[in-house]
Amino acid sequence: HKYLSKHQQEKIEWDYHFKMFMVSAFHSSLLSVRKLNDFFTAGDKYPDDIKADRYGFKKMKSPLSGIAPRELDKYLAHMTLLGADLRFKEWNIDDFARPIYLRALEFCEHLERNFLNPKMDAEILKQVASFKCGLLSHIKRVT
């Protein structure tokens, strides 16, 4: 049965390709979480780092403090034994995304209340408001 054999081979390829897709999507999401965690965490490693406190934001403790940012760094950024072991760890993206979304919402509210001028920054405030709506939608989804 040629058809059955071809179908089985296609299914194996599909499973493999879809797994690659899922891993890539998950990895890119974690990378974004890592960047935003760095943005919301005090301490400049390099003079050109942009941090939230540059905009007067005071809450500069890592949003991911309970999720081990070190493990995330090892998984994403370094070829290490620890990072290799973590690749097999079952992680839920919502455990990473929710704290980042909540901190981003706080940051947007800070920009609206304390940093941006309603007259001079009206267009930016519209963008912030639109972004907040998206954040709230994501927060509701992961709650």
C-alpha cells in the first residue's frame, strides 16, 4: 500500500516540523520576556542599556524574581550544561508572560500619570492607551 506508506512518512515529517515550529515560537517568546525583564530590572550592565527607570519608573525589581531569571538566561543565551538540561524542562509560557504583562501595565500607567504630558505627548498617550488594551486582553487570557 503505497498511499499508507507515504502518509506515514508525511505524518512523521509533519510531527517533526510542527515540533520545530513550536520550539521556535516558544523560544522567541522567552527571548522577548528576557529582554523585558532586563528592561524592568535595575542595574546597567552597559552604558547604552535602556531601562524603565530612565522614564522615572521606580519599581525596578525583576518581575521574574520567582521564576529564576538565571535559568532563563542559561537556557536562551549560553551553551551550558545547565542550559542543555533546561531544554527538556516543561515550562509554561504564561508563567513567564503574566508577570511581564503586569509590570508592562504598571509601566504604561506610570507613563500616563507621571511621565507624559497630555498636551505635548497626545499621540504617544494614544499609543500607550492602545497598548494597555492589548495588555489587559493578554492578562485576562493568562489569568
